[in-house]
Amino acid sequence: MTVLEPGVDIGEPTHPGGIGVRCTGVVHLYRTFEGHDVVALQGVDLAVRPGERVAFLGPSGSGKSTLLTLLGGIQKPSAGRIFLGEHEISRLPEPQLARLRSRRVSTMLQGATRNLLSYATARQNVAFARLALTSAERRQAVPETALLARVGLESVADQVVATMSGGQRQRLALACAVSTSPQLLLADEPTSQLSHEDRDAVIGLVHDLGDELGTTIIVVTHQPEVAATFPRTVTMKGGRVGLEGRDGAEYVVIGAEGVVHLPSHLAGQWPQGTLVRIEPEPQDGRDRLVVSRPPEEGG
Ligand SMILES: Nc1ncnc2c1ncn2[C@@H]1O[C@H](COP(=O)(O)OP(=O)(O)OP(=O)(O)O)[C@@H](O)[C@H]1O
Ligand SMILES: [Mg+2]
């Protein structure tokens, strides 16, 4: 349970608009039960501007969920710096961080049930999510019934979560996440268990939040249909940012010390250990680098 400390100034919580988030050189290790270290993130640099909407993509285990929880201040990075607006959350003491999280950020963790109180009703879950709001903010907020109706849960508003289907839980978790009008919404695979129709409704609700409040939105997804609704995509690869998509065009991102990942459709033809030359070759006034391999020796 979050303890709010009076007198910690984190700015106006109901300040309209989104909040930016950026990280530099973020590394994250997990210590396993057997005492081994697992490197989940190895040097992530990323900046998301206020009000921007980004989809995180990438294979299982590439670090998407880890990065999301770090950006939301739920975990602290092993190394590197993370800024939420002006605040360096990777260094903020826990009480201030808790306040920042509860008033400005909504994080929907992977697996809807982790975000909900199982033995409470849908309506009670929304009320619980709003506990950190002031009574004036609560009066201004969309009423619980109306919010639940927007995700198609009006008929189960008084049903306990434990008796709901996976899809209903996922829709409820999202309703709870948007119920506090956050400045940053982080949602980890919010539509993975939904039918096409419910998926579109849920993603519609996410974008409505952005349209109405200018909320900064980051969604992790494996679904191309969901990613296609976002103007920017960030593809994680082996704990780093591998690719970025802007308005439908894909870009490889140059990492620390000049590291470049080949796009996966080419990597098979250029296996690990291949020797290549990289030479500049300007053409039509554009900067170009040409990657070539020497002609095969022998037969
Ligand atoms: N609590 C943990 N303890 C140990 N290792 C972990 C833990 N959480 C994640 N990892 C490891 O960190 C790496 C990144 O995991 P992460 O959950 O961030 O990936 P992901 O991209 O979200 O994958 P998925 O698409 O399967 O959800 C993986 O190798 C994973 O096994
Ligand atoms: Mg994940």
C-alpha cells in the first residue's frame, strides 16, 4: 500500500497533458533463485516525448516488460538513469517515488490478474485504483459505471474478479489504469487475451485517453494490428533497442559504441562471425554506408 508523504512537491497531479520519460545507459540484472545473474537490459537509451504514443515490440525475453516496469518506477535499474519529466526516478527516495507513481503514472503489468483485487468487484477495483486521488478529483472523474460501460463491463460491475473471464479481467485492468487520468500510461500486453472486437475497443479506449488528456502512452504488444495504431514503434532485441518505426518506416538504431543490429530477415544470410567492410558512399546528397563482404575465397 502506498503511503503518501505530505509536503513532497511533485507538481500538479491533475495538470493536463502527458509527461515525458527518458532513459540513458539503462542496464538491468535479475538475480535468479540459484544465484545466477540474468542480464535483461544491456544499455538502453530511449526518449519518449510528452504525449507521444509508442508500441514496444520484440521477441519473448527481449526485455520489454523489464523496461516498462523501470520506466514506471516499479523497479530500479541496476545501472543507468531514468527521468520521468524532471525527476530522476532512478535516484528518487521511495516515498517520493510512490507519490509520483500513484498520482501520475498508471502501470498495467503483464497478466491482468496482477493488477486487480481478486475478491473485490469490478466497481470496487476502480474505486481502489482511485484511492490516491483527492475527493475533488474523484468528483470530476468519469463515474465508475460509465467507465465500466466503456469497456463493456456494465453487466458485471458488481461481480467479483475471481469469477470473471480472462478477457473481462484484462478490460477491467485497463479501466482501472485509465480511471486516474494518468500523465503516463504503461500497459504490458493489454489485449493479449481479447477477441478482435474487444481488442479494438480496448485500444480505442487507450487512444481516447491520449486524445482527451494528451497522456503519454507506451504499450507492449505482440499483435501487429495493435502496433499499427501507434505512430512510433520500438523493437527490443536482446535487451537493447534494435529497431524503431516511425510512421510506417523502419529504422535500425545505432547503439552504444556504434553497434548496429541487422534486421532479422537479413541476419540469416549474414551469420554471426561474417567479416564485412563498412564504407561511406554518399549518393544523391544522402549519407550512406555500404556493408559488403569480400568475394568467397576458393571454390
Ligand atoms: N524476476 C525475474 N528473475 C529472473 N529473470 C527474469 C525475471 N524477470 C525477467 N527475467 C529475465 O529477463 C529477461 C527479460 O525478460 P522480460 O520479461 O523483460 O522480457 P519480455 O520481452 O517482456 O518477454 P515476453 O514477451 O515473454 O513477456 C528474460 O531473459 C527473462 O527470463
Ligand atoms: Mg513481457
